[in-house]
Amino acid sequence: MEAIAPRIDAEACQGCGACVALCPSGVLAFAGGRLVARQTGCIGCGHCEAVCPAGAVTLPGDDWAASFSTIAPTGQIVPPGGFSPAMLVDLLRSRRSCRRYTGEAVPGPMLEDLVRAAVTAPSGTNSQAWTFTVLTSRAAVMSLGEAVAEFFRRVNALAARPYVRKGLALIGRRELADYYRDHYPSVAAALAEWDRDRTDRLFHGATAAVVIGSRPGASCPAEDALLAAQNMLLAAHTMGLGTCLIGYAVEALRHDRRVAAAIGLPKGEAVHAVVALGRPDVEFLRPTGRRRPLVRYKTA
Ligand SMILES: Cc1cc2nc3c(=O)[nH]c(=O)nc-3n(C[C@H](O)[C@H](O)[C@H](O)COP(=O)(O)O)c2cc1C
């Protein structure tokens, strides 16, 4: 990543020190009564700019997530306590995985806005090293679907051989045996339906998809990508779209270069999530389905 450093307008600075107190990297300080910025170590989080009452500190570059085209955010900050928790919980509980789509295409600008919503997520050391490969048409989704199906044909052919499963288990590698037990039958059935009439048990007929990955070098690439994915799922719901995470596609993209190459992913780019998208052809009438988790409280 290029070195970033906050710019200071010495005339405008009121010397309040809010930016100095907030900078997570200790880049800002007062020297001789003037605010100064070290030229190294800045992670570009923009907290200095966001907190300055005088607009005296700015980060170079645009805030890419500021300009949506299909939605019109006010740009106002919602302070802590300034949004209805009830509405938020209603939204969280209303997002469900969608496995029926109308077939209508998702407009390109909406897909771009979903990426903008995604990148408002936090990322480890603000690395923002996520990547988004946007499949904008049903044909593009089907094409990835075919590459994923080909991968699982090979996996199922291997898993169907008892001596391979047992041999691997003997050397402590139980993945194939576990796969055979947990996934083989449903994958075989899905492949048979795909081959018969293109019934799409993988992407469920979605008309767009986003593969979320990361470039090398991020400190927490998987966490960053999954947080971005959750933002995308929620934003999509508010925009009238259905979504579904597709773990099977992630597996194929991770384990087979041919699948990754089919959507143009360069070597070294990791894949963390695949989000199927489309206009939903299902209406959920009530929220259901969450079990009590294991929660521990420590009071001292
Ligand atoms: C990491 C992950 C992978 C998933 N993979 C698939 C998948 O391959 N196919 C699918 O239909 N649903 C998939 N799902 C959706 C889950 O089945 C779904 O989230 C879960 O049943 C809860 O339902 P809800 O999302 O409607 O609340 C996946 C979800 C997650 C979090």
C-alpha cells in the first residue's frame, strides 16, 4: 500500500487536539505549538478528518464509498443511540437466504452500490485489501456454476472410491471421508439435476453474484471479507434484492485454479465468500430459526 499521511491546514487548525487523541497510530502530534503529521505509519482510517471540528485535517484521495448512484445517503453521521435499534433488529431478522429468484437482471449501478456498501465495513489495520468480482448476468453466473459443477464432479468421482477415502483417512486426512458422509449424496443429486435440465441447486437461479476475496498482505483477510459480505447482504435486502451465500462455490474457487481462472482471479488472490443475488421470488412472512447460542458471561 502507498504511504498515506494526513494533510494539515495550519491556518484552520484550532489546536484542540481531538485528532491527536484519536489517531490509532500516533501519527499526529503537536510540535512547537503546531499540529504536525509523521509521514509514515498512517493507516488511512480517516478518524482525524472525521473528528476535526475545523476541517483542518484531511486525508488524500477520495472517499469512494461516499457517492452511491441508486441510493441517496444524506451523508449525516448517525451518532451512537441515534438510530432505532428496533428497526435495526427488524432488518437483521428480515434478511434471509433467498433460493428463489424471478430471473430479472440486477442493474449494474445497483451492483456497484452494493460494493460501496460492502467497503464501509471495518478491516484489520484498515488494509481494505478485499476484492470484488462481480458477475453481472445470469449467463456469467451459469458459467461459474458450470466450472463449480465440473469441480464437484471430480470430487465426487474421487470420493466414490472407498480405497481412496480409507487410504487418506489412514494417514490422518479424513476430509474426503467426511465429505462422502455429509455432502456426496446431495451433491450427486444436484449434479444429476443440473445435467438433466439445468436445475440450479448451486446458485438457485440467481441473476448476479459477487465473489469476495482478498489480495495478499492483509492482516485479517477472511474477517474483512466476511464483514464486507454481511454489509452487502443487508444493503441488498434494503434495495429489494435477495441474497444467498454460496459456500460450495467458495470451496471450488479455493481448491481448483481452473474455477478461479474461469472468472479471471489472478493467482494469490484468496476467496472468502460468494454472494448470489437477484430479485426474490419468495416472501417471508415471519422471522424464524435461531437457536439459543452458548453464551458465557464473566463478571470479574
Ligand atoms: C458460510 C456460509 C455458506 C453458505 N453456503 C450455502 C450454500 O452453498 N448454499 C445455500 O443454499 N445456502 C448456503 N448458506 C446459507 C445458509 O444455509 C443460511 O444462512 C442458513 O440456513 C440460515 O438461514 P438464513 O440465511 O435465511 O437466515 C451459507 C451460509 C453461510 C454463512
